[in-house]
Amino acid sequence: MTDTLDGRIGEAWAGEVPNGSHINLVLARRGSPTAAAAAAVLASPRPGHVPFLACLGPGTLVRPVTIVVNKSTLDGGSLGRMTWGAAQLGIAQGVLDAVADGTLDAAEAGEVVLLIALWVDPEATHETALRRANRDATRAAIADALAPPDEGAVRALVERREAAANAYYGGE
């Protein structure tokens, strides 16, 4: 039997550059291959990319457990402080917002694992704006993961595919 929660994927952007947040999220059911893959991410640091568990404060692990991996390479400067400080706190708050409003079931918090890939702009400077953006993006990514795909929205994407733009693409 397929678990309707395991393997759900969500994405969201919140805030304004350079203090915004881009979140990619995978939901996993404890004991599933998806959760095992998330745990493997936590156990696989590499230079400049250090997975960590989101905490609301020292010694206060967020539930559901949330594994965060940074997409921006940390160099030991302010980006690390912004990632482990403002971004982490915002992510923790966003997860707890989803529990508070019932999007994630508090009774199942021990059975769910979240994996978040986090992008923080290396030019970020405003801790409060960054925290708020991560809170909003995390909450929105959870909602995105749990919402069934809307056929109309998918068709609208198909219709605009030729006019698509991307901030990192400069071609025609």
C-alpha cells in the first residue's frame, strides 16, 4: 500500500533578494526508504555543505524532525551565521506553523521527517527579513507538498512554457 504522505515534494520562495529564501522540501514517513535517504543526507557532510537538524533554540529539536542542507556553499563568514541563525530559526518556525494550523498532524510528528534544501543568498544582510522569509517559504513548501496537483494549474504551466524566464538564464 502506498503512503499518501511519503515522498511528497514541495517548493517555495519568500521574501526579497538578497534576504529571501528558496526552499525545496521532501516529506518522508519514518522507516521508509525516503526517510532513510534523508538520514543519509544528514550523515554526508562535504566541504561547505553541512546538513543539520532544525532547532527552535539550543537543545530544542523541531518536531517533526527537520533535516536541513544548505545549497549555498558556506565559507565560514556571515553566510554561515545567517544560515545557522536566521534561516534555521525561520525554518523551525515555519514547520511549527504547519503543525499549529493542522497542515501537519501533531499526533504524527514522531512519524514524519522533513528534508529541506535551503538556499540563502551570500549577499543576505538582514537577519529578521531572512528569518521571516524562511518561515514563510518553509510553511508554503509544506503546503505545496501536501496539495494535490491542480489540473488547471498544470495546464497553465504547459501554456506558458515557451515564454518561461529564469533569473539565471540570459539566452533567447
